[in-house]
Amino acid sequence: MDDGEDPVSALLARAVGRYRSGEISLAADLFRQTLALESFNAVASHQLGLIAFAQGDAGAAVGLLQRAVEADPGNAEYRNNMGVVLDAIGERVSARGAFERALALDASFAQAANNLGSVLEKLGDPPAAIESYHRALAVDPAFVEARDNLVLACAKSAPPWHFPMMSDRPRNAAYAAALARAAPGRRVLDIGAGSGLLAMIAARAGASGVTTCEMVPAVAARAAAVIAANGFAEQVKLSARRSTELEIGRDLEQRAEVLVTEIFASGVLSEEILPTLEDARERLLTPDAAIIPRRAAAVGYLIGGPAIEAQLFAPSWAGFDLAPFDQLAPLKLGLHLDRLPHQPMSEDFEIFGFDLTQDRFTAERRTLTVRATTSGRCAGVAQWLRLDLDAEARYDNRPRRDAGPNGWMHVLYRFPRVIDLAAGEAVELLASHNRTALTVTLSH
Ligand SMILES: C[S@@+](CC[C@H](N)C(=O)[O-])C[C@H]1O[C@@H](n2cnc3c(N)ncnc32)[C@H](O)[C@@H]1O
């Protein structure tokens, strides 16, 4: 001990030294001796708390960290570590409080902001979690863990197709054209707000009122921000709910006279457009409400080409036959065909068309006879989406080389085997849907 140095400081210095050199049990002894001399020593309590936690004794860790916090209430690191331990033992609300306190003490504490984001996700508040990860990254843009957490949280809430979808000018224009005809003076319901774009288009077109709903909380929070930023907060009412949970009198004043929606999956049905429309028709719309789009269809052509076969079938290579792996092959694969070389092998044909103004939709199964327009090896059917917004406005995402950004993929339906076709030869296909998914294959 240096002359004049007090015994507590000397013990602490030795303890910290041992701790840093990895001699944890010696360090723990010295920290305990420190506490024996000064029972409210913050550093010793904190370090012993961390050691207890690392050794699996979270209960002791909480007690020790609590003493550290009481001894030094202005220390953000102690609060943050307390939050980590509380989170680990499932005390999520208290953990959130500890992280919030750490951030109140030190607004630039990136680790605490990241930890807060993580506990907010566990507490079921993705919008606040995403905000917290952004906060961590604003302080430290290269904070890998916060970036990964943000990537995952955004992917869970908002699939990346939202972005090219918003930039799909033909799609937006087709909806805007139909809304310009249908919305003026009418009450509009928009199912699936996303960014709020369609609801704002309806409002700007002169709707007497617009209600929109969004079932993903983080997306709803962004829609609210977008709608407010564009000055439509008065005209557009947003409910952060699934459409099936909307109620007249709470979310809508009266039944809507126009329904606009864009909840179409690449394979048309899997975002549950049909059950959603049945529910809306029954509970939320006037009997003669206009539906935008009024018709949706899955359209396709026979497809072949080496790049397509490579996506769907295991090859032979250098004398190795990999075909047994085909048991795991994708029967249905979403990809962008716009710039993927491939051979259309038939005229376009409609696989299924849906009159969206109907009250009820039933599962269907049909056979289709399609004639090959070219000879060659055919691997399956390529499918895209066609929407008739109203009698005049139509949109489709048929594969085209000059396609701009759009959110939908094309869907490849794989045949059980590659077939050789001669031009003019007929192929019999079997198509079916169960209201929420659609498939097409060779009929035999
Ligand atoms: C394809 S995006 C369209 C967004 C926006 N309407 C547009 O066209 O730019 C569909 C959005 O609807 C939401 N959604 C899907 N089904 C819904 C439902 N039944 N009720 C509320 N939101 C729904 C999804 O979470 C997603 O954000």
C-alpha cells in the first residue's frame, strides 16, 4: 500500500487489477473485503454483481447491482447492467425502466439504447424498439449489434418489398386513376395502409372521409407519421388494427361507400384478400360499395430455359447425378423474372380470375389446356398478377425487361419433371386454390 493511500482505495485497485487479469475469484475476495470495510462501495458492489451474474447467480447479481445503484445513483453504466440482469431473469418491465434511466443519465449511451430496443421487442412494442435501435445507431453508426437488431426488427415488421412497391409508378398511377373516379364525395375505407399512400390519394381525390387500417404496429406507426407529415391527419383516420377487428362506430362512423385495398401477394391470395373482402363486405361496406380493384387474376405462361431449370431442378454435373435431391425442390418459387433469361413457351393464359365484388369466395379446381407456341424443354408455369382497378385502369406485373421497381415477385410453379414440347402441342394443367393459396401443375 502506498503511504497515504486509504485502505479501501488500495483494496479496490488490487481487486480491479485481479479482475482485469482474469483472476476472478481472487478479485471477488478483494471486492468482498472492500465491502467489509465500506458496505456501500459502489464499484465493489457493481463488480461483484457482474461476477455473480457471470457465474449464473442472477438473484445475487440483482441485489449487488441495486446496492451499486443506491451508492451511485447518477451512474448510467450501473443502471444499464442492472437492466441486462433484470432482462435475463425475465423482469422485462423493470429492465426497460433501468435502460430508460441509464439513457436519461447519459443520452449518448448507445449500448443502453440497443438494450432498451431489445427489451421493448420482448415486451411487444416493435415501433418503440425500432426507434431505440435508430437512437443507438445515431450515436454509433458502426454498432454492429444494433444494426443487426434493427435489420431483424424491420424485416419482421416491414418486408423490404414495401420500398419498391411504393416506387411502382404504374401501380400507384392505376390506383390513383380509379380513386379519382370513385372517391370524390364518398366515404372510403382503405384496407392495409402501409405508408398510407392509397388513403392519402383517396383524400386528395376528394373523398368525404377516409379510414385506413394497418395490422402491423410498426407499419401503422410509420403510416401515422407519413399521413401527418403530408398534412392529411384531419382527413385520414388510421386504425392500427386488422380490418377484421374494425368496428362501425369506433373506427368508421358509417359503412364505407368505396373500398380500396392492395393486399395482394405475388401468388395473389396469400395475404388473405378473399376472406378479408368477405368480412369487409358483410360488416364495413354499403351494399353497393365500389371495390378497387374490382377484379384480380393470376395470369401465366409456360416457361423454360436453362436458367429456370437451374432454379427448380437438381442437375447432373461431372458424372454426378444429383436428382435424388429433387425431393426437396421448391414446387413454388418467388423470383423476379424481368431480367432473368427465360423462354415463354405459350401465350398468356388466365389461371384464375377473381371477381372481387362478390360476397363469397369458394375454393376452386380446374383443368386448363394450354398450347405450346415454341418447341423445347418446359419446366413449369410462370405466374404474375393482373388487377382491374375499375373499368378503365389496369395493372399487371407481366415479366418485362424494362420493368421499373415493383414489390411483387413472379411465381414459378414447378412441374414434377421437365417436359419436351413441340410447338402446337397441348399441355393439360391442373390449377386449384383454397382461398388463401393457389397452385398449378401438370394434370398427369
Ligand atoms: C402490400 S401493402 C400496401 C400498402 C399501401 N396500401 C400501398 O398500396 O402502398 C399491404 C399492407 O397491408 C397490411 N395488411 C394486410 N392485410 C391487412 C388487413 N386485413 N388489415 C389491416 N392491414 C392489413 C400489411 O401489413 C401491409 O402493410
